[in-house]
Amino acid sequence: MAEPIVLKDTILLLDSYSQNAIRLHESFLRAGCSCSVVVLEEDPFLPEGVMSVYDLFLGYFQEEGRQLGKPRFFNEIPVPDHWSIHAGVGEADYGRITCQHEEKGRIYYWESPRKWLVKTVDWLDRRGGVRFRDHYNRYGAVYARTCYDDQGRELGRTWLTAAGQEAIVENAVTGDLIVNDKELVKFFRHKRDMMFYFLNRAGAGRRQVCYNSLGDPFWISGRLDPSSKRDILFWQEAVEEGIPESMQGILEGRAPRTGKVLLQKRGACGSWAGLGADGARAGRLGYIYDFKKENGHGSEALICTNSERIEHCEELIRAFPEMHFHIAAVTLMSPKLMSLDAYSNVSLYPCVQQPVLDKLFLCCDYYFDINHWTEIVSAVYQAFLHKQLIFAFSETIHNREYVADAHVYPVGEFDRMVSDVKAVMEDEEALEHHLKLQLEDAMAEEGQAYLEALCCGG
């Protein structure tokens, strides 16, 4: 087996590399916090600088793995002579491997802007049933193989090192795992026991562990060397009916290593005090955002929609003849929306392309989240990153996390929205005050807050 990876003094231990996990990781980076990022969910296509817990053991995250190459294209799958590979153009979601018109395999792709990158290949028997599945990673290597019986039931999976050696074998029927660690053979009844072994083998017990889940990451933290209470739970969910029992244990000082809980969701912070949380062991810490520009105090406003139902749209246009409204949709626009082109302070963008959208987010200083139905292009988050002042109706709001409470109105209070927008348009100090409210309610942080939180984790 490969030698253990040398982990940094701080480990960011994540259940999965979800959107919230990405924002937490990016906040660490922007604050200049050096850390090793380890994801417990098996994910062979994590970005560079992020490792799966399997990488700690299989060696793909080390130089030996990186030398293997890049993600494999469909036509780079090794097949016998005279077999054909078809990308799958016109088919639902897979490519095909054939020999004299007989289907031998199916290729499934990784979701990526670069098409045809192989994620798995199913090898078929003569009846068309799957007997083996090869799992490819971001280095183009087969890092695991799953076996099936003739009824299509999973029998087990084998993981391979970067050097191609058999490292882990899982029995899908019993759940047991066997790990070949050089001259040692280790048996595990549960996958999380194996993950703990990998992390402990890599020295995690001597490091500070920051984690974002009361599931396996909390369990692993609790089993590591308890000589210091340096670990921190970054809680990214709501606190609704009460404080979870595991978290209560942290707040009462009963967790072996975790000394602090940091809340990262506005709603959770609002209800925290009423639930009896100990302020000495609990705090709040949002994210550090990569803002694209400053608000220019201009009079350009943006609305993104895929629906003709834009609440009070025409009244808003008439109320602000000095404001130019840019209305964009990624689809064709209905005649009702197209009729707004009659106003001189309106520009319409049906079937808008991304380069045009990028320019609109840069040039506009206001965003109105007033369209019904679904949000498109993560518009509210993008407006927030471009420091547009965001206004919304409570009946239409799509992402309240990035909109100040003071800027959300019931539809019946449209006149109050108009009055507030006029006030900030006429007073630059008022505009800056409302932008500050937006940042505070979104829990936008500076780098120093992260550095201080990590230094006083205990």
C-alpha cells in the first residue's frame, strides 16, 4: 500500500462535497486557513486539492496517482481488437461497446462541461445483464470494480491502488470489508470503521478536525485521540424542533474532542438562543464570499425569469422611469412579456446566452426577485455576489439566504417597496446602509473571523 498522506494541522472533514461544503472550503481558502480537505462520500471526481477518504489509502491523491493522467474519454477505454465504441449520440445517457452488432458494454459519463468523460463502464453477458462494473476516477484509472450475479444482484466491490493492487474488498451481502495494508490484513464490519482506520492511520488524531455533520464526521471525531478539545462543528442546517442530542452533548462539554459549534445558517442563529444553547460553546460564522464587483450606485436593474408572471412588473417599470429594467429569460418570451418592450426603460433578452447574462450582472446594481415559479441561473446568489441590492416579495422569493429581511415585502405592500427603492436611489448613504444590511443578514464574513475561530476552537 501507499505510505499515508501527511495531513495538515487542520482537517476539514466533510460528509460530501455539497454546495454548502464547497462554500465552507472556499471560505477556509479565502481566509488563508491551510487545511487538508477529506470527503467521506466516495467521489472519484473531486476537484484538485480535495481528497476522498479512500485517497488516504489507495494512493491516487499522491504523485503516483497523479502521474496516471486525466479523466478518460469514451474512446480511450481498452477493448479487444475489432470491437467498436460508440459515444452514444442520440441515446439517453450512455455510450455503447459492441462486437459485430452485439452489445458488450455501456459507458456512463461524468457530469461535466467537457463531454464524454467516463465515470463507469458496465460489461454485459450474452443475455444483456451486467456482470461487472468498472469505476473510473479523475486520473483515468479503474479504481474499483463491482461484480454482479446472473440475476443482476451486487455481490461485492474491489478497490485498487494507483499501482493496480487489490486494496479493499467489500462483501455486498454481509457488508464486511477486508483491507490489505502491506503485511497486515484488517477486517471491518462497517464502512465507517474502515474510514476511521484510514484517518487515524494518516495521523488525524493529532490534528484539529473541523466537520459539518453530526453523522459519520462527528462519530469519527469522537473516536480520535481525545487529548485536546480543538475540533469544531460547522452546523449548516436549520435548528427547528430542538437541539439534536449529539450537539447538546457538545454544548454540555461531553463530546470527547469537539469544543465549539459554529452556526452557518441564518434561521438557525435566530432560534438558537431560545433553545438554551451555551454561548461559550456556540457561536455563528457565515461564509467568505468572492464578490465580483462593488455596487456602482447606478440605476440599472435586472430581473431573470422563465415565467411571464412577474409580480407588479409593469407597475414597477412605470414607478421608476429613471431606472432601466433588463428582463432576461433562457427560453422564448410570451407575447405578454414581449409587450413590455414598448417601454423605453425596458430591455428584453429572450433565450439569453451566458456571456450576455454575465454582462448584465456586472452592469446592474439592483435585482428584483419578483418572478413566480422557479429561479433560473442561480440569479439571487449571482446578484448577491455582484453586490446588487436585492428586493423581493415574500410570495416570490427564491433564495432568502441572500436577501435582507428588510427587503422582503408582502405583495400587498408593493407601495412600501416602491417607497424604499426610491429612498435608496436618492440617497447614496442609505444605499450603502441597505447593502450592509444585506451582507449582515447573509452572514458574510471577513477572513479574520475564520482565523480567530480556528485558533480558539477549544
